[in-house]
Amino acid sequence: MLKREYKRREPTNEERIFLKSRGLIPDSWLILYENKSVLVVISRRRSYRKVLKKPRKKLMKKEKELC
């Protein structure tokens, strides 16, 4: 099998807020891969890889409308 090569990049402002909400320090993590439902990040220091599930935007909009 061939390995996919992803280009690591700095997190955007929205991604920084998301990383902070998950308890991670945004300056210590790089974005490896992004999907509709998943954000894969990699640590700069120890090369740890984490898969973070994104919240569904439709559900969040419905909750705001109900309030």
C-alpha cells in the first residue's frame, strides 16, 4: 500500500479556537488533514497524532434556534 503524504500547515483562527476548546495548545500542534467531520493534528514536539471529531454545524444551528 502507498502511504499518503500530507502537507503540514499552521492552524487557522477557527481551528485555533477549536483546538483550545479541546484542551490543546494551538501553537504546539500542526494540521495534518481536514475532512468534513474529522480534523487530524500532529504535535510539533513529540509527533503525537490525534484525530478530533468536529461538531455538526446543523445541530448547533438548531440548538441556537430553540433557545
